[in-house]
Amino acid sequence: MLIQAASKGMDSYLKVIIDSLNESIGGELNADTMTRLNGEQITLLAYNLLRDEVMDGGFVQLIHNGLGPFIFMNPFAKAMRLWGEATEVETGTTYLHDFSKLLYKGRKLFEQYGNELTNPCTDEEFMALFEQYPAFDDLDDEFIETEEYITATIAHYVDEHLELFVAVEK
């Protein structure tokens, strides 16, 4: 199944692994189900959550939907930097290193504005948040411009360390 997915591209390849991980935790990543996963698996699921939220509504949406503490107050940025160091030599790219820097910038903004962004609000008030917090625009733009390369580098890391993510049968 992985070989077939890989032939369709990195998104399909990662989707098979992410779907498998989500299935193993009943589709709900929380403190209880995280105990069934290792750090690498949690990091991959965190990236998937971040990518989905940011591609849909930016970092403002990610924070408003309650994912700020999970992404910014855990060692996710450090894990991205380490994954980047592991792939830099092979791929010659620094996308994950740059992505970790973006996450640290995001953390500073989350620490500054997180309380306001997580307040309950109407749809209209939520839409107004994007204008009230333009500091997130640059982060959104940078991520969207590099998402394909970040995802490709993550797919490469996962492929090189597959046994950390799924049981590999030979």
C-alpha cells in the first residue's frame, strides 16, 4: 500500500501513514491517545494538523481552534529543526530549519496574542481577527509559499525513518 501511495506522490504517501496513525488512536489525538504513539508519530500528526489549519485559515485559525499550545508550547519546532538536520545533508535543503524558525516566530506571536485569539466569538468576529492581527500574515505567506517543500522534506524524513512511524513488514 505504501509503495502504491508513494508512486502517486508525497501527499499520498504521507496520507497513508497519517491515516494509519489516526486509525490507531481512533481519530482523536489527545493526552490519553498520545500515550499510544512515539514522539516521531506525534510530531508527524502535529505537522498534519498545522498544515491543514494554516492552509485553510492561517495561524490565526490554528490558534483560535485551540491548537496553539500543542504546536507552540511543545518541542514541535525543535523536532522540525532536528528532522531538518537529519535530511539536510541528503537533500541539500534547509526547509525544515527555516520552518522551525517560522514556528519560533509564531510562538512569540502566540504568547503575545493567544488569549485574545482563543476567546469565543461569532463567525463575523472571527473573520475580523485576521484584520486585527496582521502580524500573522507574513507567517501565513511564508508557510504557504514553502509548504510543498516542507512537506516533501518531511516525506523524505519519514521514508528514511519509516520504522519509527509504522510497523514495516518484509
